[in-house]
Amino acid sequence: MDSILANIFLAVQQRLNSQLTDVKWIDQDLGQLEFYTTRPAVNFPCLLIEVDDTDYSDEGENSQIGEGIIQVRLGLTVYTDANNLTPTLYKEKAIDYYNLEHRVNKALHGWCDGRFFNPLMRRKSFKEKRDDNIRVRVLRYAFAFRDSTAMVVPASIITLPGLEIEPI
């Protein structure tokens, strides 16, 4: 894979898949949870990942430092209340998305793949306001990376034994 951002996405996806075996769908966020009239094309619980809001600064010689945000949306369906009269078993199911958020953060905060980016640092979490029965928590992680893919590599000078080149 040539793209640094694609490699970052794949590394985060693989990390979440290995750490959260009960999550049924981990994918790019392509708006799957925005289909309010039909059932979204995911299995629940789901994690949708997007590499978002990347800024670049120059290091020289076409090398750059990128600083960005990885956003993870946690989607769950809720079929019970969590009020004070709800039995504990149902209440735990109703608020399970908090536990999922905790486990996602435990898997990602401070983690890096050792190849493409520095450790991820959680910067924000919030609940999306929605008009359907899907609960969505959003986690945003800051990361940085070096992109040297556009650097100009000078052609090396090849010397052959016995061949002398006279300057002009």
C-alpha cells in the first residue's frame, strides 16, 4: 500500500479487530449510519473509522510532518431503558456503549503501529444527537507522521572500473 493514510487506517482497523473480538463490523466511515429510513448496512455493534482533518508542515526537500485526527464512531442499537426502575441486566445492556467506548480507548490511546505514525492520543469524545434508535459515541485521536514520499532522490553516479570521464 503506497498511501500513508491508507496504511494508518488499516493499522487502526487491525488493532481494533484484534482487541475487540465482540465488535461485529469495523469499516471506513462512509455514512453507513446515516440511512434513517432503512436499516444501516452494518452489523451492530460497529466501529466506523475515518482519517480526518490532516494538517501538514514542511521539513524541507519535499518532506512534511502531517498531524491529523482519526475519528472512530461506535454504533449500537438500544432496545431498553436505563432508568432507576430497570432491572440491572437490562440497564447494563442499555448503557453498554460506555463500556465499548472504554475498551476502544484502552486499545487505541497511547498505541502506535511502530511504522507509520506516533502514538494515538484521545482528544475528544461525545455522543451524536440522532433521531433514530442508534446510539453513536464518537472518539477522536490525534496522531502525527512523517511523509517523505515526495522527496526528490538524487540519481546516483555510477562508476565503472577502467572508465575515466574527463571534465568538459
